[in-house]
Amino acid sequence: MIHQQRQYEDAYTIDFDHYGIPDRKISDGLRVNSKNILSIGSGAGSDIWYLVNDNSVIGLDYSFNGLKVGYQHGIGGVVGELNFTTTFPFKDKSFDIIICKDILEHVVQPLEIIQDVHRILRDDGCVIISVPNHFYLTQRFRLLLGKGIIWKSIGINHSKNYDSWNYMHIRFFTYNSFKRFIDHAGFKPEKWFWDFGTLAHYQNPDMWIEPQEIKIKDGRSLSFRGKIGVFIIKPLWKTVNIIFPHVIRNKIVSFAPGILCAGFYVRARKQIIAE
């Protein structure tokens, strides 16, 4: 078992809160019904547990422990190692929504994988893609200081488990190269999700606060981290959004996402080729 896989297998042996960490950007805040959904590199799929009641959801991953947790929450599991094959075991145009979050940076042939995503996605479907940006402002300073390209941000420090010779990220995208990548795969961006630094995705407070609020409604006690999230982070985040609204932050970051945003998160659709 490779170092990366061992890290993930260990991570999915912890007790998972059944509320998950819902990523509402996947549905863009809308109700999603009667859709066939595939999450590639799903792990435990805690970001999409909220979709399982009204849709058919499948997760593909090489982590048996991750798939086991996902199955306990209604996600069908398919074992797959994306560095051994770039062809998915699904028929053409099988899915309405395909999620490919934080996985393409881990694989040898990301373009071939996303091209097969194009094959199994329905013509009117959409794909959700996200990759980290190792070249945003903070990371550029780290590179100048000789700290290397290994990811480090608030709450995330990959150098604790990895070094340059066994790092799990093997593909690195700039904003312009990511746009070319999407185009080569036959997709056209429909919506970019921008915010400063890691706020667009990795440390988006909304994803972490929501399950804590649901626990309160259900009469369950909060962990120490949960209490910090609800009683400290939530009011601060609400204040930030009042003083500096997301619509304005999104607009500013969109002018220079390669420097200001720590990741690229996009919803895309198939390019329409005129006959």
C-alpha cells in the first residue's frame, strides 16, 4: 500500500459525525432531485451525504474504509485506482452530475480521466471540478523562502505527513493552465466559485458551521470545536459578510484568482459543437 493510500485508510477509521460536512456549492444552493450522481475520489463522501435521500449517489475511491463509511450513509461504492486506469466502469452518458474534487492533482494522467468523465456525463449534465492552487500569494512567499511546493495553509499542513519524495500532489495547476485543461477535456466553465485564500472551499466556514447548527436543532451537544464554530466563528463570519460581502469578494478575486485564491472550483458543462 502506497504512503498516500495508507494515510487515507487511517483517516477514514475515525468516528464520522452522521451530519457530514455538506458542500452546498455542488448543488449551488438548489434542490437536486432524481439525479444520478458520481463522486470520483469520494473518500467517505461526507460532502454529499445531504444528496442521498433524493438521488442515486455513487462514490468511486481506492480507500476501502472511505467507501465503507460512505455506504453507511447511503452512497454506493465502487473501488477504483485512478493511476491504474483512466477508464471508468460506467456506460456512456450515465450521470447527471459528476464530482471531481481535489483528486486530479493526485493522478498521473488527469486529462485522460476528465475526458472519460466527459464520456459518462449526460449532454445536459454538469461536472464539479476543484484543484488546489499551489501558486497563490502565500505559497509564492513560501517558495521564495525555500519552503518548497508542499501545501500549507491555516489548519492544513501536508509537510507533517509528506516530504518532497513521497508527496501526494503530483500535478500542479495555474489558473491559465487549469482553464486550458478544462477546454482540452471538452468542457466550458459555467460558474467559478471565488473567495480569498482558502475561503472559497477548503476553509469555507459555512461548510463547517451548518452541521453544528443542525446538531443544536436536534438537541445534541457540541464538541469543543463545534462550540467555537457556532459561538465564535459564526458571528465573526457573519460580520465579515456584512462588512465585506461575498459578492464583492468574488468579483475582486475573479480579477486575479491565480494570486488571490488558494484553489480553483468550477461547475462546467460539455462544450456544444455546432454541426
